[in-house]
Amino acid sequence: MNIIQRHSLNPVLSAKDVPYDASLVFNAGVAKWQGRYVMLFRNDYGQTEQSWREIHATGQWPHLSTNIGIATSADGVHWEVGPKPVFQMRDEEILRVYDPRLTIVEGRPILCFAMDTKHGLRGGVATTNDFEKFDILSLSVPDDRNMAMFPERIGGRYVRLERPMPVYSRGAGKEAFDIWLSESPDLRFWGESRLVLGAERVPFANSKIGPAAPPVKTPRGWLATFHAVRRSESDLYSWEGGWRKEYLAGLMLLDLEDPSKVIGMSREPLMAPETDYETRGFRGSVIFPGGMILEDDGEVKIYYGAADTVECLATAALSDLFSLVEPICRP
Ligand code: BMA
């Protein structure tokens, strides 16, 4: 049985839909807000498959830049892209912000994002009232990213999943990075950090894992996607060459009251790259979920970046997803 259905209109958003300079449109955050679906998407511009061939031939790097655009939709499938990017940061220290995840927390849009700086990778939290102006509430120390906010306070605190990158103490050249959680009284100060899922517990990963879409509340627990990397022995299709990381989507269930407790996890990948739009692109074989919406009728929409090139949609029935998440440590 196919639990996951890839949408027939995939990719649901790509560079050709964007009315300004755009090359790779992917890794979006999606939420429902004020009666519409809102998508914040990553746009890497200034590169093409051809320009990467030139890099290989000449060794000259093009000018690579990233901004974040907005698209809205009445049905979550057909998208209208705003006339200009809505979020970009770049200065002496900051190289770019990317990989937005959007959560409506008690009615307030909260954006989590990654930030490349000259002194490391930081995870950021911002808020907005209008999707035009974003106020940065917190930025982590390096190296931490893939933050995904829960949609409500738990035990009176805001909660986020995150993925630090302990290269000395844990990575040992393998990138064995794990999913963590932190709490905050105000979205600014983060603490009570604890491990949620170690990469070694994911049977289909042999490298790092990280949080994907912001978790969704269900009667049985918080349903959360994650990404998991399986390193391949040989090169995978990519524009840049030498790409060997396959990104799969995983699914877990977290305890409603203490979401650092994993109460279920699918032993098989929820999704593995298989279609052309997932296997061929800037970095082939990448599935990177960033948005998940539970509809009133029990349909779950999962939005994911495919091959670091386009944005796609897959759907599943909540009851089928429950059947995948076999209990692994229920008391
Ligand atoms: C990760 C991040 C993501 C990207 C993925 C696959 O490290 O950079 O933005 O989608 O790699 O390239």
C-alpha cells in the first residue's frame, strides 16, 4: 500500500513560477494563516546547470545568493508568488539566511531559519505580523540549525526542535548529528536542552539526521517529520559533482506533554527519492520536508524540497501515518 501520494502537479513551485531572479526554489516552510496557506521558500539565484558546468571547466565560482520569497494559496496546491523576496540578510558578517520553517504559534507567525556567517552556522527565530517585516528574536551560537517550532506552548514554554553539529565530540568525520529540543519562556532565551533522537536509532540513516517540518498535534502525540542522511558509495546525480548524500524523510511521534520523548518511529523511510524531480537537480536524491499541515478531514499535506531544486507536495491519511509509527518506547 502506498501510504504517501506524491501530488500529480509536482513540483508545486519552481523557479519558473517566481517573477524575479530565481534558480533553485526549495526547502519551504508552510502554514495556514488567516484562512490561506502561506509558504516561505528558499530561493538560491544566480546559478544554472550550465553555470555549474562552467565552474567545473574554469574553476571560477559564480556569485551565489539566497533570499526568501513568499507564496500564498487557497488550496495548498496552486500558489501565487509575491512580487519580491520578503527576507534576506547579508552584511560584513552574515552570508545568507535560508531553509525557513514557519509555525503559527498561538496565532503569531514564527519563522525559524538557518544563517551562514563568517564564524559559523546559526539558527534563528523571528516573528512577523505582515510577512514584510521580520523581527529577529534569537540567534544561536554556532553550529546549530534546522530549528522547527511547536505550534503551542507546552508546560508554559515555547519549544523547538533543533540540530547542533558537534564535529569534534560526536561527528568523528562521519557527521553523526542528532535531533535535540530546547525550551524558552519568551522565544529569546533558550535552555533545558535535551536529546530527542540520536542518529544511531534511525535504521535507514548512516550519517546525520535533523528536524524537518514543525510538529503537528494529534490525539496520540506530536507527529514530526525528520530528514535522515544515507551516504552512498558512489556519486549521485548533481550539478556540482561528487555528491554522495541521499536525504530521506523519516516520521516519529513525540509525547504530548514531554516532546523530548520519542513514543513511536517508522523503521522505514517515510519517503525516499525516486522520481526524476527528486533524483535529478542541483543535488540529486534529496527529500527535505519543511512543512506539514493536518487538514480537518484527516489528510496530511507534507511539503518538501526535492533535489535542492524545486518544492513538492505529498499527501497521506493521518490514520495511515499512525500505522507507520510503530511504538518503540511506550512506557
Ligand atoms: C543540508 C542543508 C539543506 C540542503 C541539504 C541537501 O546540509 O544545506 O539546505 O537541502 O543539505 O543539500
